Amino acid sequence: MTTTTYRLIDLGTDLSSRHRASGLRNTIIAAVEAENRRVRLDFTGVRTVSSSFADELIAVLVMARGEDWFRRNVAVVGTTPEVRTTILESVADRLSERETI
């Protein structure tokens, strides 16, 4: 299985658009499921990520496909501690919503 890297710095240093995140999420799903590729999300150079961007890109993906699917198919690299925290909090919030339903 080959790996495709998406450099998020190509979207900007400060990421905040739910719409942009949604489009990238759909691209990731297509790469993994239709093209049989692993995906690497490289956040090198990205200074900030809004919680809405992290939610739409990563947390929705984890929720829709499952944690095991995400771990097998998607790697997140190059995050600053702040970006990493935002991503982890977004995933935790989304998963906690599932548990309260």
C-alpha cells in the first residue's frame, strides 16, 4: 500500500475553514477506499488550527470510519504542541458526543 502525503501548509499557516476541511476529508476517504492508499497529514509549518477545522477534518473522520480505521490508514505528523492539542480535544469532544446519545 502506498502513502499519499497532504501538506496542510499548502492550505495556509492558520487553518479555520470547515468547508476546506470537509473537502480534504472527502479526498482522504477516496484515497484510502478507492485508491487503496495510506494518507499522511503533514502539519509542518501550520501555526494554528481552529477547533472547527480539526473537528471537520479529523474528528468527523474518526467518528464516521472508526478509530481503528483511522489508525490503520491515516498518520498525522508535524504538529506543534498547540495544533496537536486542538486535534486531540476535537476528537475527544466528538467521541464524547457519541457516548451521550
